[in-house]
Amino acid sequence: MGIEQEIEGIRAGIKAGRFPNEASVSQGIVLRLLNGLGWPTYDTESVWPEYSLGTRRVDFALCSPPGKPIAFIEVKQIGQSDGAERQLFEYAFHIGVPLAILTDGREWNFFLPGGQGDYGERRVYKLDIVERDLAECAQRLKRYLCHVNIASGAAIEAAQDDYRNVSRERQMLAALPKAWGQIIADEDEMLLEIVADRVESLCGFKPDPDMVAKFLKEGVVTRVASAVYDNGIDRHRKLLPVAPATAVRTPLLAPNASARSLGFTLFGVLHPARNAIDALRQFFELLIAKDPAFAERFASLPKHGRSRRYLAKDVADLYPGRPDLARECSKKVAPGWWLSTNHSKQTIGRIFEMACEVAGMVPGKDLLAHLGD
């Protein structure tokens, strides 16, 4: 099996929540990829697990020749790798390993510990194997982790070349308009919340996420920026171009839902609801009642919102740093499980799709969501 097929299999597992802890990430993702990249994972002197550094241990030491570490891999639970660079760098500096990799199975961070600057500035590349193009994932993993490239020194040279590559700044600048357009099109929850909070501070009333999303997608941001420019407030500032943002209708959303048909149709049976959030609540209650393990699998998915969870055991995890939203915008869907409710209809549709993937259902076939216009 080629590395592309291995990546595709891992992507499916991540989306289905099959890697709930570090051990499953190590065995089901890291070792699987290393094997696909030519490493003899059965040879513990080449792929050395729990490599000892005095009283400390690093998860894997890649050795070439056998017994001589040339790269360290530190493994974390999916979504829990933030802030682990310091420990990894201490390991690498201890014996002068030139390449350090921090991964939670989904995100792969490649570092040159001997580079200059803080930890982030010494990162050569960050790869999300779920979000990035399959060919790009395969190419980057081969470039930095292929056994042949590590053994020959080509991987270290490639990392050093990439580290020095000044085109990174140009690439980031070129991607900014696209990123802004995607944030608007995807109805980024944090952006919607920031705008809604500011509106409330100005007039005392807080718009719902759908109103803010519509405002942004209709290009009001662009018009406001143009007005500022035309009024001469800042004629010398270059305005950031805004990529066109188009609404995305997920396959499971039924068009033209009337108030009488709000809810969802599951395997041909209509479940009426008062509104989109009530439909989502009912759907989660139904899935958890049918399969209690569903909640744990869904909660272990690597990404929910950008900084929050859609389903959590602790209601505070739904809205970190926002106890007001935790109180006002959450629903208990099962003993010990809370669902966040401050979402636009598009985000609700996305949550329905995520739940379908975890439950093994086909969106648009097994489930249709009637969420209204």
C-alpha cells in the first residue's frame, strides 16, 4: 500500500474519532506512516520507542544507523499538541538531534532545534493531513520522514533549505485574501461572535450568528472599507482584498424547509423541531440514546470549532473564557454531556455532517436536515 492510501485511511479514522488517546495515535497513525515511508518499525534500534534520556523519555527516536538517533518524534493526543515544543526541544538539545517532530496524528510540526528564534520560528513546516491536499501531504512526509532521505541526510538538508526559503513570506501574503474569504464563507464562529459582541456594545442588542453571517457575506466589510478610503480617513493604507465568499449548502440540508417541516428526516422518518438548534439537540439525544459511545467518539474528534467544542462533558469547554455563553447557549443532551447552541444554520449543518460521519450515516441519504432558510 502506498503512502497516499495510508494517509487516506488515517483521514477516515480521524474523522470517525478512532484515535482517542496518545497510544492509539502512536500505533494507528505514527507507526503506520513510518512503515509506509520505509522505516522498519519492527526494528526497535531503528524506530526506538520510549527512547531514554536520563530520567526522561521521548516517544520515538528515528535512528540511522541503528542505535544512533537522528530525529525525535513526540506524540500527543489529537488536538492536545499546543505548548509541547519546549519539552521536545529539551530532548533534542540533550544529544544534538538535528530534526524534531511534534504530532498529534493530524497535525505534523517539523522543527530544526538548532535554528534561530523562538520555537515557532524554528518550525520548518506545519502539515495538517486532513485539511491539506493528499499529494502535498505525501510529498512533505516523504521529504522530511522517508527512511532513505533520513539515512542519506537529504531530509535534514531539505528541512534546512525550506527553513531558509524567503518565499514563505510571499506565500503567506498571497494566501491572506484567500484565508479571509474562507473565514467569511465558512462562517468562522469566533469572527461571528466578535462582531456580534461589538454590535451589542454599541446598541445594546446582540444579533444572532445568521444575521452576522449574512452581513459579512453580502460584502458589507468591503463596502465599509471602501467608504473609509473614499472619505479620506486613510488614503495611504492598502486595503486587504477580500476574496468572494459564497454560502455553502451541505448535502444533508433540505432546500426550502417551511416552518411546518423544520427538523430532520432520519431513515425516512420526520422528526419535527421548533428551530434548527432544537433539531440538532434532538438528533444528538437520539444518537446517544441508541449508542452511548457515540458521545465519546464525537467529543474526541480533533477539531470542532476553532477554539471550542461542540459537545463536551464540562459545559465550560463549549465556550472557553466565556461563562456567559456557557450559561445561555448550551443544552444537556445526555447525563454528563452538553451541546453548544450558539451557531449559524450553516455551522449547524456542519455539525450534523460530523455526527453522521461518526455514526456511520450518509448525509443527504440517511439524513436530511430541514433547518429553514
